[in-house]
Amino acid sequence: MTYSVKEIYFTLQGEGAQTGRPAVFLRFAGCNLWSGREQDRWRAVCRFCDTQFVGTDGPGGGKFETAGELADAVHSLWPNSQSTVRPYVVCTGGEPLLQLDTAAIDALHELDFEVGVETNGTLLAPAGLDWICVSPKAGAAVVQRRGNELKLVYPQTEPEAQPEHFAGMAFEHHFLQPLDDANSERNLRQTIDYCLREPRWRLSLQTHKMIGID
Ligand code: SF4
């Protein structure tokens, strides 16, 4: 298959359980919950997206004809150090599970990468992933109900986006991440208060925004 990729870059993971970890970010183009065009935002299922995922014109982006070419492009960005730390790639988007398949996962594993995914949870993840982070969106049913990390933007008004709604799902870590909008200070306070009331949930901050990296 041909993989459409918005961008590939090396950075630190900014959010959630892997915060601070060096990682290659592989951002697939396209999402099933929003077209990515501003004129469509009001009618999208997911309306608070802060990510550019349309097209293939970002740094390292493009069309990759094979899983091997895609994996080579990811590998080229991992530093050539003496470290024995296993390289890590975060497959994100857009919605990465529209394109990420076992061929791509296998090709990345052949280059010794640990393969993580950040998904909205509306599609089942293929086998072989090493880390699954689901970030549910109100109005979109979650079918990927197990994984390593559940990361929920908070607060949201819809009943299906309340933290209690996810109690029966099988995740190791539960994170609430303050909604980054015009009320971000209030949202942070409410998120802290919820975590203090329900200690199963931990606070996730978007540290990459605080320190000014992508
Ligand atoms: S699901 Fe994720 S990538 Fe898609 S529109 Fe929402 S926040 Fe953006």
C-alpha cells in the first residue's frame, strides 16, 4: 500500500505516560473525525483539534510506496549514538490506524524500533504494537477498548466523554489532559480537582507546548 505521511520528525514525547522520551513522530495524513479544513470544523465530530494533518508537505512527509521505505525514513531520523536504548517511534496523525498496518509495524520492528500509536480509538489496532494510547473523542464510539494508556481531554460536556464512561475499559494508565482553549486556566484547575478526587486518573500536561518544541 502507499502510505500518505504529513511529516516525520525527531523530538521528545510531550504528553502522557511517555513524557520526555525521545521519539520519532510519524504523522500520517488524514483523519476520520475531521477533514482538517477550517470551514468544516463546525460540523466535524472532533472540533478541538490542534494538529495539521492534511497533505504530505511537512518535514519528512510524502508518499511512501512500501513499508520498507517508510521504516527507512523513520530510521534515518534516529540519532546514531552509542546508546543501547531501543529506538522509539510514535505513529500519530490525523488518525494513524487509517493507514498503519502490520507490514509497516513489521518493517519498523526489523529496524529494532519499539512502535507506539496514538489513536482516537475508533478503529481496531493491528497486532504487534508495543504501546497503544487511545484518546477518545465525544461523539465517536471507542472500539479499541484496551491498551497501555487512555488519555482523555478534560473537561468535555458530552456524557460519553466523562471519565466515568471509560471505567470498564482495559488500560494500564489513565490520564486527563486539560482542554487547551480560551479557558485553559480554568480547565487545568478542573482537571487537577478531578484527579485529586479520583486518584486513578493522572494529570497529563502538554509539555512540548510549554517548552516550545513540536
Ligand atoms: S481525532 Fe485527533 S487528529 Fe482527528 S480531528 Fe480529532 S484531535 Fe484531530
